[in-house]
Amino acid sequence: MEACYRVAFKVYDEIAACDAKLKKVTDLMMTFRDLELQRFCVVENTNDSFARSMQAQAQTQAQAQTQTQAKAAAASPVAARARR
């Protein structure tokens, strides 16, 4: 992906060097893209981090519940009779 990214921007620069109108549009597009990437990092990273933390919390709770159920099953009178 990195190689494609670099080649794409090299092509943009080569084309923009031949056409002043396209260069103006490309410059404006790149400025917008740079600003949008900064905003996106702040907005979406916060959401992604929250989603990941909620997923991890749910997994931890599920593991704790499974362990509690296993301990309860091992301590039940039925399980004790089965072990005899």
C-alpha cells in the first residue's frame, strides 16, 4: 500500500506540473485532505478506541462469568455425587 501511495502522489505531481488548472485543484485537494486526515484521526480514533475497549470489557466479563459458572458447577451437590 505504501508503494502505491507514493506512486500515486508522484503521478499527481507529474500531471499537475503540465497543467496549471489541475495543479490548483490538486493543491486545494491536498490541503483539504491533510486537514481532513487530522480531523478524522481525532474523531474516528476516539470512536475506535471506545469500541475496542468495550469489546475487551465484554470479553473479560464473559471469561469471568464462565469461570464463575465452572466453579459453581464444581461445587454443586450433583457434581460432588458424580465425582464419588
